Amino acid sequence: MLSADQIYINNVLAKSLNQKDTYDPYRPLWHFSPQFGLLNDPNGLAHFNGEFHLFYQWNPLACEHGAKAWGHATSKDLLSWQHQPLALAPTQDFETHGCYSGSAIEVDGVLELFYTGNVKFEGGDRTAYQCRATLESGSQVEKKGIVLELPSGYSGHVRDPKVWKHADHYYMVLGAEDLDYKGKVIAYRSTDLNNWQLVGEVFGDGLNGLNSDDFMLECPDLFPLQDQHVLVSCPKNWIDVDGRKVETFDVTYHLGDFDYQTGSFGHGEGTLMDHGFDFYAPQTFEDDAGRRILFGWMGKPDEFEPYQPTIAHGWIHQMTCARELIIQDGKLKQAPVSEIKQMRAGAKEVSGSQVVLSGVSSELELNELLGKQLSIKVSADLEILVDGNGLTTHRRNLKTGEIQSLVWQGEVEQLQLLRDASSIEVFINRGEGVATSRFFETEQDAEYVGGFKLESESLLSGQFWQLRAPQS
């Protein structure tokens, strides 16, 4: 008799055999995307056994949300990824409705994985278990079971463990909703990765002077960087849009100081991490060179998701590029990792006030922009405007056809744009701001397909490169 895991794997293999090898104009040349099915949060990021490991939330059976598994891929250079066997499948009683997000830490030559087992009951109630699994070199992921049950004082929304080591202890932060429907980040401590003791509430309404009506704080990531601590989280709330209650999918960061004894986190004001349409649930890790590297999900689970044309090709969503984080001038800055320069080819100087640049996969740098007004058309559906108010991304809504706009406010001095088949990542002032968005042009968009169209009343200067697909 086949085990539940083997039945699940067989279903995934059957799905892969049904994939058609046809022309796909939206498949990225170098951003990571799933072979098939739905991808969302990056999980278990690590540099282990000489390779970068990217685990990710994955529904391999459909291009929709459901009981998530963990996919797995590895890379030598953060550019070229090799798909590995399915890592975790929701087959146990403690994970019936999904192996939800989590993280990784290397301990004594073993990659320790932590994730949330999601369980839903009839009637709408739910619970959550924090679970452990291990990956040894040359082996498959092995589940170890539950290490932390649902703590008292919180709803069934407790998830997304991020684990790291400090001094002689391991620490875990979790996103949570308390019984007053307030979002919190809570911290635990352990000496053996199996037994965890509550340290306290780290962040949320009523803590360290914060007043907030967020009902959940998803995907928390707390890490030291330079001489501070950074807390990244995804606050959940409701906003009114044309008389409708719409769920938010924002990502913010706070800089501060974390007290490992009490769990207190003294922090400054929160800052939005991305000003585009498609960035959520990021996670960071420290690589073997000491860099703090971030991947984000280039997507959101909003009402427009089912209209993405990649679904017709059997897949949906992709990851951002790998980004290095630094703190400079009191701000958290994001920049593409230096490895991306390896893909550069066909360097071209940018000069003039009206410039057309061709390249489905390409990079554009523009300098000396202070005080200038500029239009950058990426596709018929997406345009970027720079003016005295900052940088605005205009994009056509896939569902309604209406143009929507998002703004980064500030003085734009410099831009770096990374373009792939159906995505654009805009880094403002060397990472002071970022705007990440997907777009889906068609053959009818011939005027803009495959590059950039620049228009300005002032002369522009910069550099442009084709980005070659990395070697596997």
C-alpha cells in the first residue's frame, strides 16, 4: 500500500507529464519560477553544503491556492536554479491543510527546516503547529514532527517560523493574531531545537509605543544587520476601495534593538519596503560571505490573481531577484546582488531625450536624474514616470482594464531597472526605494515589446545591457 507521501508525489509526477512544451512569452529567462502550479512565499533560504537553497510555497497540482507543499531548488550563483524533488507534502494529521511558510538553519552539517502545519476544522476554526524537518547532504527532507503547539492567548493564526542562533540559544519569531484580533510577533527560545520556551511578544499593538489595528503580522523576519536589528513583517489590515473592504498585502521594515532576554524590540517608524504591484512575503538569510540576502514573492494573493495569462501555460508567479540588504543613512537599502553583472552583455551608452532600447531580458541604469521629468514605457500596460513628486508606476488592471498607480515619494537621482520576460524591478537611488511589478504584454503591443522606451525633455545619460540567460 502506498504511503500518503508517495501518493502525493505520484500526483505531482503525473501533473508534470501533462505539461506541454510550447512557446511561453511570460516565462522568465533568469528569475526563478515553478515548473508548473502556483508558487508563493520563499521559504528555508540558506547557503548549505556549497549551494544556495531556495524552498518555496508550492501548489504543484493547480494554479490556485490550496494545501501548500514546499518546493525546492538549488543554485551555485543565485542566478541559475536546478529544480529538486518535492521537499514537503501536506500528508500528516498536523498539516492537513498545508505545509505553510518557514525557514532554515544549518546545525552540525544538517539543514534544519521549520514550518507551520496548518489544520482547518469544520465550522471554520483552525489551529497551527510549528514543525521541524531535516535535510542532510545527499538525502531527502525528513519530517521530525511537531515542536510547538498553538500557544494560549492566540487564535489559530500563528505561523511562519523564522529561526536563527544567537550565543548559546536558538530563537524563533512567529507571526500571530491574539484573541483581540490584533497582529503580534512573538519570540521563543531553545537550546536543542525541540523544546521551545516563550520569550515574549516582540512587536505589535500596545508594544513599545505602537498603536496598530493590524489583525495579523505575517512572515516576520528578525535579524541583526550592522549594529542594529531589522524586523520585516507583512501587516494585514482592511482598507476601503470604492466602498469595498480590500485586504492589504504590504511589507514593512522597522529598525531597532532586540533584547534577547525579554524579547523587547525598541524600534523607529515603519517603512514600506516596495512601491510596486507585486512584492510580498520576503525572507532573508546570511550567505557564506556574510551578506544579508533577500528573496521576495513577486506576486500577491489578490482578486486579480486568476486573470494572469501564465495560468494558460500551467504556472503562476515567480521570485524577485536576489537582493543584498544594507543599512545606510538610517535606511534599509536593497540592491541586486553583484552576481547579476555576470549576465551583462552588449553594453550600450544611453544618450538623448528620446531613446528606444530593445531587450526582453535587460538592465538599464540612468544617472543624474535630479530635477528631470521622465517617462519609461516598459510595455503597453506598464509605464514608469519620474517627476518632482517621485516615481510613479502605472499599470493596467488585468481584471478591470483600468489604469492603477503606485507612488514612491522622494527625489529621484538615479535608477537601476532589471527587466525580464514579464517583470520589472526598479531600484531608486541605489536601493533607497524599490518598485516591483509584473506585466503581460502581447504581440499586439509591438511598439513596446521587449525593452524600454524613454522620453524626456532633458538629455538622459546612463548604460544599458542585455542580460543573457545564466548557464545551468
